[in-house]
Amino acid sequence: MARRAAGTASATDADQAPAALPLAARLDQLGTESAFEVLARARELERQGRDVIHLEIGEPDFDTPAHIRAAATAALGEGWTHYGPAAGQPELREAIAADVARRRGVPVAPSQVIVTPGAKPVMFFTMLALVEPGDEVVYPDPGFPIYESMIRFAGGRPVPLVLREERAFAFDPDEFLALLSPRTRLIVLNTPHNPTGGSLDRAALGVVAAAAREREIAVLADEIYSRILYAGEHVSIYSLPGLAERTILLDGFSKTYAMTGWRLGYGVFPPALVPHVERLMVNSVSCTASFVQRAGLAALQGPQDAVAAMVAEFRRRRDLFVAGLNAIPGIRCLEPPGAFYAFPNVSALGLSSDALADRLLREYGLATLAGTAFGRAGEGYLRLSYANSLPNLEAALARLAAAAATLRA
């Protein structure tokens, strides 16, 4: 593949401008996360004096619990400001292993845990460690956009598994099995799911587990929203027979403990993969910030009442918001069982998802994400985060209703 220039210079400034740097062609394979682009546009409108309601960014609007913040402050005073082990501090790895074992019902050794600056490195390291050029990776569509981006960057071939509204945004087992081939190297699962809020039940996970065992395929289980579930209990594929040895479990602190800016995640890896991922840590970020890890230890070992209160408030907001969406002519929305996103069907409003999201921001001060930010199967939908106050959500519904009335007029 030919290299491309990092920039170009006009004829008038050619004498003054430095030569363009040749960029590696693989950079063309990297995608982006549209939420941050829309957030930047929304912030610019706010700087111009516009009132914008933010439904685009995927983070809890709660403060990190006080005892976690206090632990970080204490850690700074105690000198936790130096390099630590690449795989994470032993005490935190032990606490994570115990927490995972308790919640998933399977034994986990601390040596299987690698602590990372946020959860995205677990995705990236898994792709780099397992996917060769031309290997196929099955991933959800709509789904978190970084899956496809990292698959492509690693040289793999993305194979989208379509999630449909009529199945409550679960997958069709026959369609899933038809996507598998001798080149399938990895299956990506996300439950509860971003962007739809859907959740996979034991039967669906059993289909994936049986195929993974029979065909010796690895599974990346993204369970970052596992504690934000409104009914029943979270079922992890990691807990199914024979899957722990071929599953990479991704989780973290961002969503559960409102710690998005702290950048603290972790992966639980099959033992044979651990030394390779540890070397990827050494070669990329060296280690995760030491004082942040002490905060993570306090999060796991301290009181969990703030988590329960946050989930209860999210449920209250979900109930109000989804009912309000379904009361707007031209919009319908399933009630999501997890995460903090609504994924309404807006196809009856007559605009593409991109065009509608753009119009809502420009004309109505509503920052939303087009469903297509999460894959082709997201056309006809918007992703709306209800991690916002009830008054703001009520105001957002009023603005959305006004927009829908105008479009249907």
C-alpha cells in the first residue's frame, strides 16, 4: 500500500511550508467515536450562547463516590506517584479476581488480570494478540464503533452480526452460525449492549459458547455495563462451561463507579495470553497510574450503595424517558433492560439518522448520535443517553416532539 501525505501545501506557500510527512497507510483503517465529535460541536454551540441538552455522551452524570476520591487523594499523599507493575498492582489484581469470581461464579486467578488505563486497551491488545491479516472477527452491528476500527487496524476482516429491533436487539442464532467460517478468529460480545441497551440471555450466550468450543474460537466479552441492569441478573459467557479458557473478559470502573475520566479498566485473560498482553502494556503505556489503581481498590472493597443508588436513578429516568419517546408520533422505542441508552426507531420521520441528528443539534439544541455511528444496521435509529437529569430529559422530549411534529407536518 502506498504511503500518503500528512498534508498538502498550496503553490503560494510551497517555498515556506515544510514537506508533508509520509503517513503509514494503516492509519486509514482507524475509525473514530462520533460521540466526541458531536460533543465538540455541541460545546462550540454553547460557546456561541446556545442552550444544548446533551444526550450524546456515554458517561454517568454522577460524581465519583466520595470514598473513592478520598482514596485517590490519600494515595497521592502517600507517594503512589511512581511506576508500578505493567500488569497492575498486586492488591488490585487480587481484588478484581475476587470480584469477578464472586459475580461470575467461576474461579479467577489474580495472575489472569491485567489492569489497563481504561477498557479500550483490552479490546486493542486482544485484537493485536489474536488477529492476523485476513482473519475474520464477528462483532455486533449496531455496536461500539471501536470494535470495527480495531479489527481493521489489526489487519482483520470485520464480519458484522446484525442486531434487530424485532428480536429486542439480540442476534438471530442461525444468522450468527452462518457468519462463522474457518477464518473466524474472534467473536465480540457486548451485554448489556451499547448502543441499544439490550441484553443477551443464557440461551443466546449458549449458542455462542457451543460454537466457540466446537470451532476453537476466542471470545471477547465486553461487560463494561454488567452492573447496570434493571431486571434479573447479568449472565456472563465467561461463566459457561469451557469458556473461561477461551474468553477475554473486559470490564472496568468507568460506568459502574462514575469514573470515566480516571481511565481504569481491566481484562481477565486466559493464562497463555497474559505474558503477551503484559508485553503490549510495556510497549505502549508502561503501566496504569498508581494512585488511580488505589482508587479502584477502594471502589471494589468499599461500600456499594452509591452504585445501587445510581442504577435505581437510571431506571427511574429510563421509565420516564422511554414512555415519553413512545408518546411522540413517529417514534417508537423498546424499553432497554440495561446500560443507560435508549435506541428509538425514528425512520417514520423521513430523514436519515445522520440528517436527523444534525438537524436536532442545529435547530433544536439536542445533541444526539445517529444510529449509523454504530454501524450500518443503526440506520433509522438514534442513540440517546439518559444519563442526564429528569428536568433535562423532559425538556429533551419536548424538543424532540416539536421536531417530530415539524417533520411530519
